[in-house]
Amino acid sequence: MNFSDLGLSHEVLQAVADAGYKAPTPIQEQAIPHVLAGRDVLGCAQTGTGKTAGFTLPMIDMLASGRSRARMPRSLILEPTRELAAQVSAAFETYGKYSRLNQALLIGGESFVDQERKLDRGVDVLIATPGRLLDLYERGKIILSDTKVLVIDEADRMLDMGFIPDVERIVALLPRMRQTLFFSATMPPEIRRLADAFLSNPKEVAVAPPASPAATVAQSLFMVQPFGKREALRRLLRRDDVKNALIFCNRKRDVDILHRSLTKHGLSAAALHGDLTQSKRTETLEKFKEGGVRLLVASDVAARGLDIEGLSHVFNFDVPIHAEDYVHRIGRTGRAGRAGHAFTLATPDDLHFIAAIESLIGRTIPVGKIEGMEPALDHEPTVPLARGGHGKSKRTLPASRAKKPRNHQPHNDHRNQPRHERPVAPRPLPVTMSSFPLVANGVVQALPARRPEPTFAKDDPSVIGFGDNPPAFLFRPRVKLAR
Ligand code: AMP
């Protein structure tokens, strides 16, 4: 199929040709005719599939007729992060270069004054993050009753970031008679519920099974000890003569630590996370995109959906806690049919997260070796992993980490021993994220984190809540008082 078969205007087709696109991507093929026909669309597509053009191209044509009024945007695009909002704004610039549309970008960290000035002039396309949009609405700077087209992009990430209540508030401010386009990389039940609430008789389009990484990304897993991760990363960077790489850490604090460590070792690196000012984030990103810095250490939120041309490598310095994040992370490379590499450093404690990822993507990640480093392998006997999702994980876990049968009885039943001879009960571990099994596609994907084996039987008379030192009065026989 050609772009000219989709019903787009001559101006838009010319801009698409200038961008060098030869043919529409599957999501564009499926979505554009329905958007142009005025239908609501529910799109299951991840970044890298061309979904931005899938909604911007038809919107440019739909908004070509009609005029905007001060403070009353004609269309609204909600994005979870400032970077994604800026990317969509750039897409409108590229594809709308032969059309005369006014757009405004409302993102946190930028001056209110400039944004208000733009709104006063009247905008056809308003691209915003939910928080900043509500700020400006509450200041009386925006009227949303004339917004006829709404795009909710990256809905699953909005959910992860806790933006759904804001999104619900915004949608309640829009007219009921509108066209809504809703995109999400995955469709968990909460997202489905929102889609049902926001969309009216939508055309559903999906371009890939949820959360499947691009086939052009070569994935490898390296088993390392926690203290050997930085060394392993440096060796891999040297070994592969990495051109440019995004390196993901799970916590902002670790982004800074790793960034400092790489710089100390003479490597060209920068850091990107949500605690940096917007101007710093924009500057860092620009520098990385232009090749002024080779390595970008980033958190998930800051780097979600970033479109960096020709990114050769993605490193998971930390294994992501949510399996879906793995797919989003490695999707930054191998874009537009190019080859890419995704390297994951995992410690033995990460095995249950790896199992969840493998179940989600439906394959095992090949294990690689780093020359000069001993892999952190566990030599305990292994047992097969529980399977889940649509994948068949073949990796095995050491027996000590495998799930125990439900009716498992402790071997050490101490009920007949005198109390003082019984072993001390271990204190319960604090409840953390890893205490819970991971669930993806409605299926338990991973084993719960290791918990101490109970050493007391059910009818043990220990006083629960006082550990091993219950006060003596609790054991005193009850005395009946004479009246
Ligand atoms: P997106 O999924 O919207 O983030 O787009 C991913 C990348 O694909 C962007 O760099 C776009 O410029 C590019 N792109 C979008 N549509 C096409 C197309 N039809 N042909 C080639 N590249 C495209």
C-alpha cells in the first residue's frame, strides 16, 4: 500500500515524501483511514511502529479547515512525559510544514508566560502533559469545551506514572461529542476499562502482539555478581566498540552513581532522569542525539519512547522490575529495520525478573560471556521454572529459589520439644516489591522472592506478635477473684 491510497491531502503527502518515507507502516495503514473518517480508534502499538504519524498525519488534514480561537484548542494530545510531548510536537512541525496549523506544547519545567502567550493566539493542536495542562486550566488560561479531537498516547505509561486520575479529570472537561484516539503499548484490564469509558464504538487496531521486541534487536544476558556490574559494563562497552548506548538503571540515584563512575573511567557519558530540570534534560538529550556524548545513563521515565536515530546499543544495567519495561527499553534500538543490541546484566537475585521477561517475550534470552570475568553461576541443582504468559521459559532456577509445593510441611516439626529447646523463629522479612509475584497478561509470571522457611508448626503456642520474648504475665494461670 502507498501513502497516496490512504486519503491524505497533497500537502501531507508531500511532507511525508520529504521525510523520506516510502510506504506507510502497518499501524498507519490501519489507523489513518479510520481517523480521517471521524471514528474513534483504539490502537495497541508500541513506540517505533510509526504510531505518531498514524495520528498526526490525518489530524493535520482534519484540522486544515476551521479556525482556532484564543484559549480554545481545537485538538488535544496527552503524553506522559515531556520528552514524548516534545517528540510529537516535532512530528507536527515535520508533517505539517505545508499546512498552516498553530501548535502549542504545554510541559512542566518551561515558562508559563510563553505557553500562555501561545494559547492566547489560539492553537489548533495542543500537546500537553496532564499535570501542566491542569495547572493552566486551573489558572483559567484554557477552555477545553471546543476541543473536538483528543489523543491519549502511551496510556499504559500514564497508568504506571499515576496520571490516570488527571487524565479522567481532563476528559470530563471535554465535550462529549468528540473524536478520541487512544494508544497503548499493552492492554491490561485497567487500560481496557479506560478505553471503554473514553471511546465510543472504536475501531480497534493492533500491530504486534503486546510487548514483543523488534526482531532486529539481538538480545544477550550476562550473569554477574552485584559488585561486578560496573566492570562488566565497561568490558562490554570496550569489547563491542559501542557507538552510542542508552544505559538503564532502575533508580534515579543509581543513574547518578553510574554516570559518575563512567565519567571517572574516562568514558563520554551523561545522565537523564526526572529530577533534572527540563532545560538540562533537553540539553542532554540534544547533545546525545547529535553525538556530542556517547553514553546516556537514564531512568525508565525519562527515556520512555525516545526516538534516537541509529542507537546501536541498549544496556540494562539493572534488570527492570516490570517485564514490560524490558520491551520498552530495548525498543529504543533496532528501530526502522536497523540492527541493534540489547545487553542485560543480571545478578543471581534477578533470576525471577528474568523469568518474567522471558515469559512475556516468549523466548529465552541467550546468555553471553564476558572475557576475563567469571559468570555468576549458581551450581546448586536446578528445577524448571513455572511457565506463564504466551512464552515457554526454559531457564532453570536453583532449587533453593524454586516454588515449594503448597502443602509443603516443614521437616523440622518441633512440637514435641520443650519450648526453650525449640529453634528461634526467624523475623519476617520486610514487605518489598519483590515480595509479590509479577503478573503480566493476567498470569503469574515469576516466583515470589525467597522467604524464610517457617520453623514452627500451626499449633505452636508461641505468642504471636511478641517474637521470642513474650512478657511472663501472659503465661500466668488465670486466677478467679472471690466476690
Ligand atoms: P514512532 O513509533 O511514532 O515513535 O516512530 C518511530 C520512527 O519511525 C520515527 O523516527 C519516524 O520518523 C519513523 N517513521 C514513521 N513512519 C514511517 C514510515 N512510514 N516509514 C519510515 N519511517 C517511519
